[in-house]
Amino acid sequence: MQSTDLGNKESGKIWHRKPSPATRDGIIVNIIHNTSDYHPKVLRFLNVAFDGSGDSLIAGDHQGNIYVFDLYGNRFNLVQRTAQACTALAFNLRRKSEFLVALADYSIKCFDTVTKELVSWMRGHESSVFSISVHASGKYAITTSSDTAQLWDLDTFQRKRKLNIRQSVGIQKVFFLPLSNTILSCFKDNSIFAWECDTLFCKYQLPAPPESSSILYKVFAVTRDGRILAAGGKSNHLHLWCLEATQLFRIIQMPTKVRAIRHLEFLPDSFDAGSNQVLGVLSQDGIMRFVNIQTCKLLFEIGSLDEGISSSVISPHGRYIASIMENGSLNIYSVQALTQEINKPPPPLVKVIEDIPKNKLSSVDLKMKVTSGRVQQPAKSRESKIQTRILKQDLTGNFESKENELSDGLNKKRLQILLKGYGEYPTKYRMFIWRSLLQLPENHTAFSSLIDKGTHVAFLNLQKKYPIKSRKLLRVLQRTLSALAHWSVIFSDTPYLPLLAFPFVKLFQNNQLICFEVVATLIINWCQHWFEYFPNPPINILSMIENVLAFHDKELLQHFIDHDVTSQLYAWPLLETVFSEVLTREEWLKLFDNVFSNHPSFLLMTVVAYNVCSRAPLLNCNLKNDFQYFFHHRNNLDISVVIREVYRLMETTPSDIHPDSMLDAFVALTKGQYPVFNQYPKFIVDYQTQERERIRNDELDYLRERQTVEDMQAEVDQQRVEDEAWYQKQELLHKAEETRRAMLLQEEEKMIQQRQRLAAVKRELKIKEIHLQDAARRRFLKLQQDQREMELRRLDDEIGRKVHMRDQEIATTAKDLEMRQLELELQKRLYEKNLARNQEAVAKEMREDADVYRRKVDLEEHMFHKLIETDQTQIQRTQKWKEAEEKEFYLRSEKKTAALSDASRKQFLNREISAAVEHAENPCNKEAPRFQNEQVASSCLPRTSQLNDISEMDPSAHISVNRRTIEWDTTGQDLIKKVRNLRQRLTAQARNRCQTPGLLAT
């Protein structure tokens, strides 16, 4: 098994080596989608759908990535990123490159796989869409959610109809029946209705299932021919309904390990003509079992308990099965590999046939169990009789020869023995056996070249002569007849060719190649010498039939002669329709099982046998119309008796009149190219063709002339009609004008009366308006008076509040002034105390310095006297020099001291004046400026270090400095007193300005 990881790739190959699926599991490839991010994770696939060809499919994951997988071309492509999970997919639209996707936001979008663009966006659902069903023509689609189903026109992408239901009844599924215009709606209460697509007329309703096996339907599946409906649910029972008879005809019981059914789908077969016999059943354990609904035999299964299946889809041609696994990956299965052992022809051992009267069927009689070994028949009824035929296989093989060896390992003699024993081939293998008996070459290229030539001109208006309800069937018939006409020109002029080909077209409508080759083989072998007397019926063939009938039943032939009934009446209608008008489908298939298994003369002998077996009713017919009706309608005749009579006639007819002596043996179609068919009078056909072409040209000319005349006549008629219409319109306009004038006069009178009434009403309204205005004026005046009174009361309250606030402010200001006076007195005392303390400290320091200096002077005088004694001359010089220096230093000290004193007095004066001015400007301020006594005292006095420096230099300097300091102290005290008096006067003035008139200052 190959595995492919999509990763972040947008395109690539699905498999890298040729797949060879094993018979055991049949897996072609396993597709997974892992992201290559920092934290890798698996993107789970949610939905998958095949296109109409069955060779391509689309799949969407839970992040909205949609991929197209081309199984024929071994390519995959990322076609869309929807950024949200898809809930349903459909890929079988009319335009092959478009697909529908239902998204998690309840919308449906249509994209193109080639351009990768959005085609349309459809909205209308209010819950998640879980099913999309597309009509066989691709024109309509039905989208289903739990609460509604909507019918869409895919040409305009507009909603046509909407199925509304009661809230208590939910929808299980709504879908189109294949190849028909019928819509099937299934609800949660087990009711199933069928509707006509165009008119939405209810065609029928299925009855309720029997109570003994009643289950709630959850899943449904329909065969390709739309005849059988399979339904299942939370049970191991399957119900099979016949939609034509609208009744339950079989109940299949699955194995006991199946407790619930999650999905159902029929497996198509190219040779079953749409009557699918194999049903795929996906159960709750993740295993999909394929069961034959006729034999109830378990054929094969996919999936396992470890790798369970979540959902599955089967391709339309039945070659592939696409399954989404429970782990999120996608498996592609090969049906051919899974059915390799099953498709081998079974050995003809035992055939068990059980006939149950229809009026005695019950749920017990209908019930059949699925087995994996032998064929399980329905439960036997006591009243029913069982007929059993046992045919032993001849193992000697003496009768076999190379001539009887067919393709696919079959043997013609063995098939004939099987056919004689059972009367017909098994339904499941009939098409396979026919293809082997006819040795069809399946020339795809040659057939495609015939199809590419288009519709033959002879069959352009086929629907007018043969109105067929099914458009698909009509289209296939038209293509097949056109291919035959392109193959040989005589078939374009053969009037009975549609009657001859129609039953085969209906049987092989899903495989046109097989249909064409079967009809071509039938014409070459079983229609030998039919065209020698063209365009007349084959007189030679009819003569053979008449000779055989004369030999075996002279009385019947004489009866025909007596009533002027020729072979063109009792033989030719049967041949040109190949018995399709007089036999049912099952009888016709049974007959042609024998026709294709024998010599071409078998068909002619069948005509004789049919007449011989019907001799009793034919001998009672006396009118020619009765004979015509008999050979064009179904009759009460057992086909098995007719077939046995044919074999008897084949054996007992003399060789001189036996048709096999005049007809050639079977010849198969050649491979590659089809053989040339010219077994007809060419000159007649050419002449007819020329005449038909001439007639067609004349007819076209006539039609053109007639069309011209009709156009002219139509123009004249149109002009006359327009003139008459114009006169009528003028008359109507005149009458309308008179009517309008009368109406206008009436309206004017009415308008005058209405104006009078309006004037009276206006007067009344004016009076009412005056009264209302007067009342409003009075109310307004009263309102103004009330507002004025309220304003006065508010002003009184405001005045009282202002007076109260003023009293409070005055009291507060008085208290603040008292507190300020106390603070000023306190500051005054502190300042005086600090000033006295500083003066005392300075005086003490100066006295100490004077004492030190005195002692130093005494010491210097003592030493001076000593020096005088030693050197008087030197002392004098030194003394003079010192005196000069002392004078100079004294002058500098005096200047420096004076400068410091002036700066201190200026600074102190500026501060006092600024404080006084500020207090005068803000007399009501609660926080008056305070003196910084310590700074003032320190700034007004010279530094001690300065005084010490001066005293060290000279005692006289110390005395003078001390004296100046004392003088400065006296002057500073006077200045302070003056500044204090000035500030008191400014404060009194400011207080007088702040006081309210009439109040005394505190």
C-alpha cells in the first residue's frame, strides 16, 4: 500500500509507482495531510465526492482546503482555501469543472477547479447543510439541512423552491432519484414522499413498514435505475422497497455484530443496466460490508476495527471507492481488486428457486439473513412449493473444442448446457456472458471517431417521431443511431432501425460503446440478408419463416392465407422490434440469452415458435386489425414454452428448409476498426439518398418560400391587427376622455363642497385656536409670576447667605488680626532677646581678644626692650617699617569694616521695607510675614573671625573696631525702631481700608 502526504504542496503526483492493490484490502493509495509547522498536526478530511466520469474526485478537510484528485492522470491540485470546514460536496454539475461546497457558515459556494475562482455564493439555510443532491442533467441541486430543503437552479444560482416542515418533524434526506425527475424526501418520522421535480406534485408516498421490523430510517440508497430504495438505521435490518410498486419486498438481516448502519450505497456495474445488485453497508464498527441483495451473500468488506471508515463514496462507473478513515486520512480502493475472486463465473451446481405467492408475503417471509458461504434463500412458507433442479457438470470434456472457447475463460458449449438447465443466465453475470458470447472488441478509438461526427441529419428530429420521456435515453438512442448511420449509409434510411436498437439502448444506456457494438453485431449476424430488398421488408427471410411454418403448422398458415395475413404481418413486426413490443423486460432478456447463445437462425425460428404457441388465439382471429393488434402488443404467453418450442423446431426442421443452411455462422466484429457493411443494393440506397437529398433541398426551398410568405402574411396580419388596435384604442381613449370629463365635473362639485366643509372646519379650528391661545397665555403669565416669586425667594435666600458669610468672614478676619498682633509681639520679644544675647557674646569675645592681645603686647615690649639693648639701630628701622605696615593695614581694615556694615544695613532695611509693603498690600491675608530674627541678627553683626583677625594685627585696631561695633549697634537699634514704627503705620492704614464702613477696627 502506497501512502502520500500532501503536506504544504499545492500540486503533485498521487502515487510515485504504479499501484498494485492487493486482493486482501484493495487499497490503491492512502492519502494523508500533515502540516509542516513547528508543531505538526494532521488535517482531517471531512467530505469527498466523485465527478460524473468517476476518474476524478474532490476532498475537503476541516480547515477548508479542497483538493482535486485525478486518478486517471495521477495528479492532485489544491483548488480552493475556504478558511472554514466544509459540510458537504458535489462534483457532478453540468459544467464539469465546477463543484458545490457547503460551508460551516450555512452558505453554499460554487467554485471552478480550472480558474480556481468563485462562481456563485448561495445563502438561505439557517443550519448546517449536510447533503447536496444534483439532478442527472446537472441543472438543479437540492441542499438539505435539519430544518429545510431548498431547490436551486444551477444555471442562475437562484432558489426555486423551499421545503418547509413542522418544527416537530425533522428532515433525514432529500435527493433526486438517478436518471429521473423525481425527488425523494425522507423525514425523521419514517414518512417517505416522491415529488415531481418540475411541478412538485406528490406522486406517491411509501406505506409504513411492518411493525415486526419497524426501524427509524437514518440512511438511504437508490439503484441507478431508480427502482429499489434501501433504507437502514439503528438496527441490523435493511429494508428494500420497490418504488414502482411502492411496497416493501425484502428485509435483509445483517450479522449480529452490526448494531447500527451509518451509510448505504449501491455498487454500480457496467453490465447490470442500472439494476444494481451489490449494496455497500457501513456499520458502527467502521467496517463497510458489500452484500448481494438478491442472494444475501456477503461478497467482501473494507475497513477494520483498528482502521475504521467514517464515510465512503463509490465512483459512478464502480471502479473506485473513496473512504474517509476515522483517523482523518483518505483511502482509495480498487473494486476490481476486491472483486477479483468474486467475478469468476460460479460452477453450475445447484439452482434453488422458491416461489412465494404475493398475497401471502409477511415480514417473516421477506426476511433473509446475510451469509458469507452459501446462498441463503428466503424463509420457506408451508403453503409454497419449492422446485429444485440439479444439473451435474459433465467433467469429461469430450464435447469441448477450440471453436467453443470464448474470451475471459468461458466456453460456449458449457454456457449452452447451463442455459438449457436454468432457462436463463444469472442476472449478475448476464452482461458479462453476453459480451463474451458476442466477442465484443471494444474499439474505443473507432467508436469515438463515429461519435465525434455528431448527430446524423437523419435523426435530428428523432424526438418528434419517437417521443421518449427520458432525455438521457433519447440522447443515447440518437447517438447510437447516428453512429450506425455514419458506419453505413443504409442505416440512415432504415425506418425500423430505432425499433431494433431501442431495447439494447435502454439496457446499455450507461455504456454507449457496448450498446453500439451489440447492435452492430446483431445486424451483421442475426439480420443477415435483411437489406437485399431494401427499402422493402426482407422477402427472402420472410419466405424462410413461411416455409418453416408451413412444414410445422399448415393449418395456421392456411388460416393466415384465408384472412389475407402475410408474413409481413405475422413475422416482420416481431423481427423489426426484436420482440420488444410483445415481451416484458425479463422475458426479453431470457429470450436473448438463448438467441445470443445459438446460431443466427434461432431468431427466425423464434418467430415461427411464437406463432405456433399462439395458434389458439390466432385461429380465433378473423379481422386483419385483430392480427395487427396481436403482433404489436403483449400477450398471455409463457416465454419458456416458446423457447422450448424453438429448440424443438431447430432439431426437427428438415435441412432443405432450415434457415441455418441459408445463413452464415456467427462472425464477431473485428478489433481496431469496424468491418465494412455493404450487404444492401447500393444503387437503390444511392438513388434514395440522392432523391432524399433533392427532396430535402426542395423542401428547404419550399420552407424558405413558405416562411417568406408566412412572414409577409404575418406582417400584413400584424399591421391589420395594429390598425384595428389603434382604432379601438382611439375609441377607448375618446370614451375614456368623456368619462374623465364627467368625473372631473363630479370631482369639481365634490371639491367645492369639500372646500365649504373645510372653511367651516377652519373657522371652528380658528375659534378653538383662539381659546387655546388665551388659555396658553394665561398659563404662561401664571408661570412667569410663579417664576418671579421663585426668583425673589431665591434672591432673599442668597442675600441671607451672603450676610451670614460676611459676618463669618469679619469674625474670622478679626480673629486672624488678633493672632497676627500676638505673633508680632512675640517676634518682637524674641528679636530683642536674641539681639541682647548676641551683643553680650560679641562683647565677651572682644574682651577675651583684648586680654590676649595685651599679654602679647607685654611680651613683645619685653622682648623689644631686650632687642633695643642689643641693636638699637636695627630696631629703629624695623619699627619704622612696622608702623608703616600697621597704618596701611589699619586703613584697609577700616574700609572693609565700613563696607560690610553698609551692606548689612542695606540688606536688613530692604527686607523690612519689603515685608511692610507686602503686609500693606495684603492686609487680609491670614499668614503675615515673619521676621527671621536669627538671620537678621547674624547679618547685622560682623563675623567673629573677622574681628579676631583684626585684633591680632594691632591692639589699636581692635579698640577702634570694638568701638565701631558698639556704635553700629546703637545705630542699628534706632533703625529697627524706625522700621517698626513705619510698619505699624502701614498696617493700620491697610486695616482701615479692609474694614467695612460702620465697623471699628480691632
